[in-house]
Amino acid sequence: MADLTTPTSPVYVIGAGPGGLAVAAALRARGVRAVVLERSDDVGASWRRHYDRLHLHTTRRLSALPGLKIPRRFGRWVSRDDVVRYLEKYAAVHELEIVTGVEVGRVEGAPEGPGWVLHASGGRRLAARAVVVATGYNHTPYVPPWAGAETYTGDLVHASGYRNAAPYAGRDVLVVGVGNTGAEIAVDLTEGGAARVRLAVRGAPHILRRSTAGWPAQATGILVRRLPVRLVDRSAAVTERLSVPDLAAYGLPRPTSGLYSRAREGAIPVQDVGLIDAVKSGRVEPVAAVESFEGGKVVLADGTRISPDAVIAATGYGRGLSELVGHLGVLDERGLPVVRGVQAVGAAGLYFTGFSTPLSGTLRELGIEARKIARALAG
């Protein structure tokens, strides 16, 4: 049974990833009690599940959360394991109140007066004066409903299940999807001994150098985010032509739409960590998009049939918010929250963090959102 919602009720933060921890720390700094609910057993659970070679594509200096710098010894591009260490230290330094092993399945308005009731695992009903949803943009692995996929005789896994190239040594592998994850996994496979690596491409991506002459791409993203979209598109096109070779002859033509226009729609540019050289050398072979499966064969959009030993679907994630808050009318047709700043439109006391995909980066943006939420709730 839920406690009555009172002015002393805590703010519940759902999710102990970077966004949730940043919000909890910002609230605590303003004297607001925040309780973080995490369905797994540790903070930063999604980071712990990422593939081994992953590093932040944003620099250390521009990736720290509010109130704690990332140690210099972690290097300029922080590794997955060091991100986890940083998040653990962040929670300890800020003495955050975190409850693990608790999954929130549904958020509802309080039956009487303002506030919210969280329906959580174990039959818990938790009363809160405000709720912050920080379950992450990449929440639920998505695999397209390919016809015949159930008949495929090879290994078919989502990229969320990929750790390293060891299980694929000496094998023919098809990676589906040329976002940052698919591009990096393809490179990892070639370096890890896969016999053949093909990369299925539906729409040609914008490719950027992670840094040029020491200047990180993220810093440019921060500088241009308030400029007109057309202006950024034109300048980005010039930058791409000067810094990235034309890969059309290898199956990766330059996109016809603007970089910033696509980024605002959620199509983040690929930051090169070896894909360009791998494609030029033939170690990664771009092919047409996957249409269907026929037993041991994969049918591509151009009619080609190939027979890889394994298929890794780097096909993205769903937000997983429908069951949690979809009944509140706060999601758009894409399943993303409709917010004014960071507060849900039409739902006072319900906030979201980590669901935008700005060109400027990730952890830095979470820190900005955390401060906005803390100011709103403390005020």
C-alpha cells in the first residue's frame, strides 16, 4: 500500500545510469531528497553490457557529470570499463540514495491531489511528489521483423549481445546497420580475426573524424547547435569533403541530406574509429540492406543472396516507455517524451532526462538537463 504523498515524499529517479545519477546528485546538492530506483544490481548497468572495445566518442573534459571530474588517467577517450568506474565513484562521492533490484513497471497520478504513484516489482506502490524518468534512450533492443528470420540456420544476435570478436574468429559475418555501433563492431571483427565482414547499409551515413588536428567533433557540435540548420548542413558538407574520402566506389556514397538536418531527426553521424580504412582496404565490405532470410541465406535489397555464418543486428533500440508512461499521453508517435525543457507537457512533476539526441554529445548534455530538473524542483 502506498504512503500518502506529502511535501516530505522523495523525488523518485527511475534508472541509475549517467542521467539518473546526475539528477540525483543535482537534487541532493539543493537539499531535495532523491531516491534512485534501478532494476539491475549495479549502477551503470547498460554500460557494463556494452562491447569490450567501446570508448566514449566525446572527450574526457566534455563528458564529466556535474560535481566530479573524470580522472585524467582515464585518457582523452574514456573506455567502457572506466566509464563504469567513474559512475561508481560518482554515486559514492555524492552519497546517492540508490535502491537496486527494483523495477518500476508503471507510473500513475496520485489518486488524490498532486503527486505520483510508482508501481514497482514485489508489489511495491511508492508515492512521490515528482518523478524523473532516466531509463535511457537505448533501452529495448530492436530487431526488424525480417521475413524468414526464424528459418535462418546461422547465428542471429542483436548488437547488445556482442562483446568481442573471439566467437567469430574465422567466420563469415554480416553486420546489419551502419550507425556508430555497427561501424565499430565491423571494425572490431576484422581486427579480431573474422574471415569475412560485410556491412549491410540501408541509408548512407554521414561520417566524421572523431577529431581533426586535435579538435574533437563534439566541440564543433557544441559551437554550432544554435546556428541555423541550413548553415550547419553546408559547413558540415565542406568539412566532410575535406576530411573524409569519397567512399562511393566502395559502396558508401555521401548522403544527399544535410548532416545537422539528419542529426535533429535522430540520425547521429558515424565517428570514424577505423571504418574508413577498413572499407578502403576491403576488410569491411558494404552491401545492400537486408530484406529477408531463406534458411541459411540472407536476401539483400538488390536481390543478392549471401550465406554468412552469423548476422549481428546493429539495428538500434526502442525507448521502452509505453508501458511505463504511455497511458499518460506524454509520448509522441515515435515513443519519445513530449517535453517543455525537461518536464513532460501536461503532466506536472514528471520529468525526463536522456531522451534527446543532440549533436553536441551525451554525458555533457545529461549534466545540463540534471541542473534544469534540480532548479525546477528546488524552486
